Amino acid sequence: MKIAATFSVPVAGALAMLAAPAAADTTIIHADGIVTDANSEPMGRATVTVTDGVIVSIEDGWSEVPEGAEMVHLEGKTLVPGLIDLHTHLSGDPSGEFWRAATNPPEWYTLIAAKNARITALAGFTTVRDVGSRTDQVMQSLRRATEAGVVPGPRVVTSARTIAIVGGHGDTNGFTRHVNDALTSDFACTGPVECAEKVRTASKYGADLIKITATGGVLSQQGRGLEAHFTDAEMKSIVDTAETLGLKVAAHAHGARGIEAAARAGVHTIEHGTYIDEAAAQAMKASGTTLIPTLMAFEGIKKNVGTGYYTPVVDDKIRQVGRFAGTIVDRAREYGVKIAFGTDAGVFPHGENASEFALMKAGGMSDREALASATTIAAEIIGMEGQIGRIAPGYSADIIAVEGNPLTDVTVLEDVDFVMVRGRVIE
């Protein structure tokens, strides 16, 4: 920790100091190896120079540390690009107590989000796409706080609230009518015009993308199945309106026909994709839609079935999806669908995000493919491929360090020893 000395200067000198540009903030990182990106072979011992949050250079060997620079010495460690999780819910923790929506104030979810931001960053995830927050403005505020360094955590890209059909997955349900009415989301809609208005409202309040629940869902109290919720016209209106505002659409979708309909409408990503089949996959490929399989979500919920943790209606849906969850990646690969990394953290404990890699490998992905899914491919999904996902000059200094080589064993990413986000070390 640096401790500032107390001193005084003449007024003229003070004014001159104010007029002078601030000194550059430089950190020198020494490591025994670097994986600069998922498509390259590892480098050996090297030095990475970071100035004002940006990677300036990568040099072979350990260079000397310039005067005034901070030094981070990571002997025995390998530097890897910061990981990207495309499906998180930082403002929530695992719970079967759906009724807490009626008792917890918005301030509670803000504090939970700040807690989980730090946990997520320490797990090696330097950027997250948060797709569905508990209350208005929580994630927009966290996005600002992590960017400013007020709260330690990853870069946040957020959809904020989720757009749902009235009474569907993502809308408030499970309470008596007067409580439902008091809690109901401002983002439930019926018809193309009203759904377009909800997209514009989300944009107005700072959403970076749009999230819709294109089909039924597992953890909500509605028991109307897992197929399509929106009409084709409603989904097309949502996607077209988002496009006019420069926003992409992420679609929660389980049922095959719901996946197919969302892909035809032009959504950018399908979240979950539980029942993906060949027809759904063909629609996704035709629209350039990427699958975010969220395998850890299924792992997180299945252990609680039949224990009283969830309500009977939720238990039934978990049993339904459980028979298909283990083969989502296998089927997607068979059909030639592009896959990117996302976990649904919040359904299971935050900080365990990297356990998704082993599940992706079990589905047939190589270590290199799995790493790419959470770095270069994920960066493309959020339109930041020129800023994150690689360790390269000009890129944001989003860097982690592990023991071992994730290109030959991606599960080493489950144990992260060092994290830097935007040039700030997360401790």
C-alpha cells in the first residue's frame, strides 16, 4: 500500500501541478508463460507492460522495472486472457424461496450484486454479460461502479430487466393476485406494439442488450411448459426494434420450436437450448445465432430436486430438462451450431463459473475450443473483440494467472491465482 506524505507547496507551484498531465500508471507483470489467445501457442517467460489500464507491450524474458512502476512477479504462473461469462445474474444467489421477491427491498439486491461482482472477478471472470436483474437500475449502477473502481468486479454488460409475456417466465407469478399486481414487472408485454415499447424503455434506462424469455422456464412458478411464449410477430418486433437502437437480443429458450422461432426472428444468442434439434439448429445457423448452453445451471439445480428446496411445479420441470441437459453441447456440435461460454451463475453459487469448462469438454469440446468460447468468441458476442479476449498491445489489461496450460487442460482455470481487470489488481 502506498502512503502519501503530507507536504505543502507554494500556490504557484500548486497551480502548475494542476495544469500538468497526470503521471502514467504503469504495472510490469513477470510470468513464466503466456497464452495470448486461444488460437496461439503459449509463450515462455515474458514481461507484460500495462499503462493506464491498457496493455502496452509483451516482451520475451523478464525485463527490468522502470522507476515509478509497480511490479507483479508471478513466477511459476501462466498468464491467460481474462475470462468472459455471457450469462450471469449477479444480483441473485441460489434460492428456492421465490416468495422473497415480496420481502427483499431493491437495496438488498444491490448489495448482493456488489458481493457477487468481487467473487466473480476473483474466479477469473473479468467481463460478464448479466442477463436479467432483480430490480431496476441495480446492474446499471454496478456497471458504473466497477468501471470507476468503486466496487471491485468485472466489466459488466447488462440487459437489466427481462422482457417476458404477461404471466410467463420472467414475469412475477406464484403469489396471490393482489401481490402479483403489486410486484409485476414493467417489462411484461402483449402484442408487437407493446413489446416494441418495452425494448425502447430498456434502451432508455441503459440496457446494453435486450433479454427475452422466448419460452417457458424452469425456476419460475408458472407450469405452462417449456415451449414458445411470444408469438412470432412479437419476437420479430422485439428484434427489429432492438436493431434500430443498435442492440442485440439474447433469448432464454428451452423448447426446440421456441428455439427455432427465436432464431427465425433473428435473436443473437440462444440461452440454454435444452431441447435443440436439427430444425432448431438449422434456423440458428441461418440467422447466425450462437448457443450459450449454461450447463452449470442444470448441475446446480438437479441436486435439490425432491428435497423441498423448490416447489413441486419447479421440481417437475427440473426432472423434464434433466434428461436432456447433459447432451446439449453434443447435439449442438453435431448440428454445427456455434457455441459460446455462459453459466447462469446465480442459479448456482457465484465463483464456480469455471466448472462449466469440464462440462463443455464432456460434451466433446477440446480444451482450446472451450477456452476460445470464454475469450475470443465471447468477446465477439458482445462486440468487444478488439478490446478484450486476448493479451495483446492495445487491449484492455484484463489478465489472469494460473498454474499450468489451459490449452491442454482447461480445468486449470478453476483455480486462479491473480486477476487484473482494466489494469486494476483484484485482491
